[in-house]
Amino acid sequence: MAHVHTNADGTKSIVDEWGADDIQSVADCDFDAELTPEQVEQVMDVVVAGYDANIGINWEVISIAIEKVINQPTKE
């Protein structure tokens, strides 16, 4: 998943991309759940909000974020 990206100014960065398919794959495997597009976006928000550079983003971090999203009380 990680790759070297060349920026517009020619400098290089390490990029580690995680997409909706990755999140849905974890939801399927760990929770036997189909997430809505809104829930996938919520999972991404939870991951970003809790980002720790010492841990990074990995399958466990995504799984914990999914658990938080699917266990949220529903708004009525």
C-alpha cells in the first residue's frame, strides 16, 4: 500500500493510501457487516481523528474504528 510519490515540485513523499474497499474488507471479515458509504466515511474520520504516527494506520486501527462506528447509537 505504501509508495513513494513525486509531488508537483519534484520532492518525494511516502504515501500510505487506505480506501473504502480496504475498510469494507475489514468490516466483512471482522464483523460480517456491510457498511454504508456514510459509515465508511465515518470510519475514515475516526481513523484520522485518532491518528498516532507511532502506530500508523493498519488493519487493527481500522477494525477498532469500524467497531466504534457500528456500535454508535442510531439517531432517530
